Amino acid sequence: MSQKLERRTFLKGTLAASTAIMLPMRAMASEPLKIGVVLPSPAADVGWSHTLLAGVDTVKKAYGDMLQVTVLENIAEGPDADRIANGLVADGNKVLLLGSFGYQNGGIQIAKRNPDVSVIHASGYLTEPNFSPFTAKYWQGTYLMGMAAASLTKSKKLGCVAAFAIPELITSINAFMLGARSVNPEIEMSVVWVNSWFDPASEQ
């Protein structure tokens, strides 16, 4: 729960700050600021995309009719995501929120080609004057989860089902293991990569 709240706080602050920069220029205009949001999984899964969208909803409530937000869910990383994000820019969206690590390379190219568009990227590490990533301190929560798991296990063996081997997830997995071994140095852990952000069948 604490991780979800932290992610939401980051999104509220980041998107609100980017929006606030552009709102004074739009205050006298008749048209609202258009914001496009691209999410990697269904918002209804009550996970990553759901939490990102909760932050977007907070910004919408704060600025009301000054914003026009388009949300596109369950968009796979790769050429389709790039095409969809480019389409949002072509439709006049001046702020893009890209909600997945795998949107990074395509997103930064969009930012380079469109200096008048602000691109906010969930996770990642690349930056441009108009391309900014944001993240949260996930490892703090996963360290505590590791401590709890080590306190409960009788076999001294733990398991982790993970999406992709990206820096954020590797950091969280390492923190989980460090937390577990702070309780019991003999703990062992197995990691299974499903190579998907949303695949309930494989995750089970």
C-alpha cells in the first residue's frame, strides 16, 4: 500500500508541475491544454496503470476544464506504442505521460522532434530538456517485504515473479533479498522472469 501511495504522489507532483508550467500560457486561450496518457496494461488491474491513472485523475480534478486528457490503456511496448504516441502529438497533445519503461526510446525521439511537447516518462533514465523520467523509492518497501518473508519462511527459500530485467525491478529484487538476509543470512531466492507487464496466466 505504501508503494502505491508513493507512486501516486510522484505522479501528482510531476504531472502537476509540468502542467502548471504551460497553464499560464493557456489561461487566456479558449482551448484547453491537451494531455495524452499511454499505459502498458488495463487500468482495471488495480496495479501500476491503475495507480498512474489515479494521479492523472487528481490533476484533472485540480484543473478541470483547462485540461483535455486522452487515456489509452493496454498499449504494448514497441512500434505500436511509438505510433500511438506520435498520433497523440499529431492530435495536438502538448503533454505526454508515457507509463512504461519500454516507451523510453520512442518517447525521447518524440521529444527531440517536438520541442514544444513536454514528455513525462514513468521510470527510465534518459533525459532531454522536454523529456523527464520519474520514479519512486520502491526498494524501501521491498526491503521490508524481504524481512517479513524471511521471518515467515520455514524452508529458507523465497521466490519472485518479475516482469522485465530493467534497473528498477533488479533494484527492488536486490533490496528484497538484502532485507531477507538481514533476518536470516541463509535465505535463498529464485527469480522467474515472465517478460510481460500483464500476463496473469504466466504469472500464476
